Amino acid sequence: MEQLREGTITRMFHLKQEPCFVHVPNKPNGFAILYLGDQGQRVDEDHTFWWENPNRKEILRGLLDQGYVLFTSRLFMDHWGNDRSIELLDHLYHKVVRTEIINSRIHVLAEGMGALAALKWGSKSNQYIRSFVFLSPCIDLNEYYKKESENRVGKQRIRKQIAKAYNMEKEDLDEIEKQEETIFEDYNEWISTIPSILFQDPKDGSYPVESHGRKWESKLQEEDTAVIIKFIFKEDYHTLPQKMKEFLREWEKD
């Protein structure tokens, strides 16, 4: 298994038959970051998308250089924030806290679809989380589903993924769409006392900031919770560890 950084220890294990990884840096700083990828960003038993993609790999390397223990899981692949993924996150968190020498309150870094699992888990377990760092996040799944359903190819793909993730029949989706009901839990129902920073790619067509990031920003502002949105192109993601540094340290003072 390839090392992310010289001196880094990477361990693979399974929870509920899903591959999970922990990366321990050469000089740990005592804090940990859970990282969660977007749809289609695979986590397999010997590698992950984030190791293979040059920009994501530089994010991980930069955070390891700062001393963070990093961990992740496949979460049943295209989970779209379903209950199984939230339950697995809870098991993963408790296992890592038991086995690694880290502060029990962690940071969460999530891209795209990963934000749904992060926020739903955070709503139930906010006492475990110091801060959220989002990369062009999916916040409003109802909005995303509606947008993808506007073209035949997108509708076929998202319906297949949602039916599998939420254990629904396609006929159930047909009926809900006919009645124009919302299918998924509304993001406004989630508890939101966790400081957040959102790095948004202006060119991202999947989760445009007005349909996702701005909605989360407004919710946090209404509840007087710290929130920042910054714009950055995906090809510049390798610079993120330095951009994240001040924000992460700010929420490590207690």
C-alpha cells in the first residue's frame, strides 16, 4: 500500500464489511480529521480516489504535514446521506477515538455528496465535531434531485442511485414525483451549531453555490454560528491545507 507521506502509517480495516482507513502522521498534533468524498469517489481496499487524484492527494499530504490523524470510509459508496451511512460514521468515529491518541472532538472535511452524511451525522452527534470544512458541498438533496431529473440521462442515474441508497422502488419515486412531495429530509431540520468554512469551485455545475452553499450560510447566520464561503478552482485544491490552517486552529483552542 502506497504511503501518502514518508513516515506516515496507514491502516485499513472493515466496519460492516466496508473498507475504512486511518492515516497517522509522523508527528501527530493530537487532532483528527474525518474526510468524506463525493459521489463516485471510490474507497477500495488498497486505494482511494483521494490518494490517486493529484489535488486531493495534496490536501491529505498537507494535513498530515500539519500533524492531523486522517480517517475515512466508503460508507456504502453512493449513499446520499442515508441512515446506513450515518450509523457507520458513528461506529467509525468511536473506533478511531478508542484506538488512536487523539482529542475526542474532531474536524470533518467533506466534498459534494459527503456533506450530506457529515451534516446529518453532525446533527445527531454535534458534541463530537469541532468544525466542518466543505468542498463544493451538496446541501439540498431535494434541489439536486430536481435539477438532475431535468435531463433523461441525469434522471436515470440519480433515480437508480437514490432507489438503491434509500431502499425504494422506482414506482415509489414515481408516486412521490407525481404528488410533488419532497423526498428527502430538509436541511433546515438539521442542528447547525458547528462552525463551517465552505470552499466553492465557481465552475462547479453539480452543486452551484446559490443552490447549496449559500443556503447553509444563511441558516448558520440566522443561528449566529460562524460560517465563511471562499471561492477556489478545483485545480488549486492543493493549496487548501494552508488556507484551512487558520480556520482549523481557531477551533482547537478549547
